[in-house]
Amino acid sequence: MFSYRHAFHAGNHADVLKHTVLLAVLRHLALKDTALTVFDTHAGAGLYRLDGDYAQTSAEAADGFIKLTTSTLKEPLAPILQDYMDMVAGFNAKGQWKVYPGSPFIIQRLLQGRDKLKLFELHPTDSKTLSANIAQLEVGRQVAILREDGFEGVKKFLPPPARRALLLCDPSYEIKNDYARVPAMVADSLQRFATGTYVVWYPIIPRPEAHDLPKKLKTLANKAGKSWLNTTLTVKSSKLLQDKDGETVRPGLPSSGMFLINPPHTLKAALQLALPQMVALLKQDQHATFSLESGG
Ligand code: SAM
């Protein structure tokens, strides 16, 4: 079974990028008056305690989301970054940062009565926690939790009844095969439902298959004649480090990206304002940077 538990990483710099983009996309989709189906193929536990054992083990939120709560910038936060901050604040008592919402809860907050949310989570413990967390919302059948493989499970729901969908694909990539399964799932989904909005998170690490993933997605989108957007956030160098005993240590995740197919037309301009601020607030060394490109 998997060893990855998102609780260790909740609120880190990758979550800041992922959840800011996710929220901005949802806001845009919520503007239209037609039922939306949202798929979260790798949902996690849904809610995380920042003062819990897991989060404290690595304290990744301290170098991530928490940095935004004490912004040192002269200018106000960019609208989508402020929106993200307000969303997280909505799960916490004023001035306290104890709870971090994962993608299922961020999505659920934006749902309207007509919309549906399908959450896939394969890990038995996380799936149980997710079910318990969602049960507290008392939202009935609007939110479905499926303890299934998200890559496969989503197929039976496409195309969605009202022909509007957002799919978030956020694997942990601890299984090497995930790098191949992501583009395969996106290609299959595009064939089933070409006008959906597809959002993929990916790590930027020195592995050929990680390097190739955004390239594959770009080729896929271009071949399908679909618009796309690719954005990355780097907070530090990816160079290997040496500890005091001279042992080589990995620096932790330095960089991640979001690849979107059929993104909202407003997203690029919104990110142009937000990304430099994310770099300024989350940078850990002089290698911190961002990229933003689009096509199709
Ligand atoms: N999307 C979540 C968020 O933003 O809050 C975080 C998800 S975490 C990065 C990835 C999750 O996928 C883990 O909880 C893991 O147990 C789960 N998982 C791994 N492989 C899966 C699969 N094939 N289908 C469904 N869930 C899977």
C-alpha cells in the first residue's frame, strides 16, 4: 500500500500553487448557470490539522501557506491569492491557523445546489477519514466518496449529464507508473468529454518521467486542438545537499507545476499577478522563480 500521506505536506508551497489555481478555476466555472460535475481523482483526507502529529513532523506548512499569513509585501495580495487566503481562513478561528482544507473541502465550498462532486481515494485510512470529514457537512448525495482507483473510476462518469465538468488529478507520484497513467487518463477523458476542464498537478524533480509529463500533456492538448496553460513555482534549488556527516540528502520538493487543458480565459492574467508574489513570499533561496505559458 502507499506510504504517501498528504497530512505531512498539507499547506506546503505545492498546495499553495495547486489550491490557488483550483479555487480560481472553480470561481470562474461557478459563474455559469448550468450544473457542474467536479472530479477529484486523488482526494486525500479532505481536512488536515496543522498542529497535528503529521503536519508537525515536517512543518511544511510553515514554509508554505503560513508565510502568506504574515505577508511582508508592500502591495496587497493579488486577488486570487487573497481569495485562497480567505478560503483557508474560513476553516479557522480568527487569527489562528490550525486547520488546512484539502481539495475536497475547497471544491465543496464552491458547489451550488445543482452541482456534484465525486471524490476518489484509494488509501483505506485516508478514505475513512475523508468519509468522516465529509459526513459532517451533511450534504447527502451531492458529494460521493469512492474508494477506487481514480484513474479508472472516473471513466464511467464521463461525459457528465449536464456536459460541464472539472477534473483535478493530483496523484502522489510515489508509484512511477503514475507518470504514464496521468496522460493516459487525460487522453481517454478528452475522448469521452472534449470540453471538460482538466487540471493536473505534477512535481518537478530530477527524474526523466517527471520532466516529460508536462511535455506529454502539451502534445496531447495540441493534438486535440485544445487550449492549455502550464505554470510552475520553484521555491529553492533542486541541487542535492550534504549533511554534517557528509551524507548526500535530497532538499525536499523544490518545485511543482499545474497543467490545465481548457483553462478559464481569465486565469493567465490572474496568475501573472499572483505568481511573483508567491515567489517573493515562499522563496527559500535565490533559485526561486515561476513560469507561465499557454497555447492552443
Ligand atoms: N488532492 C488532495 C488535496 O489537494 O488536498 C491531495 C491528494 S494526495 C497528493 C494524493 C492522494 O491520492 C493520496 O491520499 C493517496 O492515498 C491517493 N491515491 C494514490 N493513488 C491513488 C489512485 N490510484 N486512486 C485514488 N487515490 C489514490
